[in-house]
Amino acid sequence: VGGLIMLLVTTSMWTFQRWQTRQTGRSSMWYAITIGLMLYVHYFLFVLMIVQALVFLLSRPTLKLIRQALHVVLMIFLIWLPWLPWLAHLVQWAQRRLVLQSEVGSPPAGKQTPGQ
């Protein structure tokens, strides 16, 4: 998994820089795809996306780039949309686990991971 993360982080930075330089819809599409894939691999990669968004905003983007950025956000959301039900399941599982821990002091045996 570590190698895949490094590949996606590098690809994301490359496509981000390419989009900023070329300012084309096609470049923004490839950037959105790499961000979507990054979020599927590990949720913590969201931090890199936030850093890239800050760099984007601090670079004083043109109106054209802002429009493309809105499309990028929409594409990332659509790519990530199928994962949202699983996220809701994880949140519910974590809440149940916290309630059980507060009532009993530890989770019941066999209930260590969600989905099992």
C-alpha cells in the first residue's frame, strides 16, 4: 500500500502542477481523477488535497481556473460518492463501539473491526 500511496501522491502533485501551468479542462480532469483515487486508497491523503487547495488559493487564480476548480471539486465528489455509504457504516460502528466502551469498559469479543 505504501508504494501505491507514493505513486498517487507523486501523480497528484504532477497533475496539479500541470493543471496550473496548462489551465485546460483536460488537465483539471486528470487532477480530479488522481485526487479521487487518492481518497479511495487512504482517507489521510485528504490532507494533501487541503494543502494543494491552499496553494491554489494563495496563487491568486484566474476566473478560468476558479471555474475549473469548481468542476474539479464536483468530479472528486462524484468519484468518491460510491464510498459514502461505507463511511456512514463506519461512523455508526464507531459510535456503537464508543457507547459499548463507556457502558462496559471494553468492546465485546469478536467485535473488533467493522463489517465482521
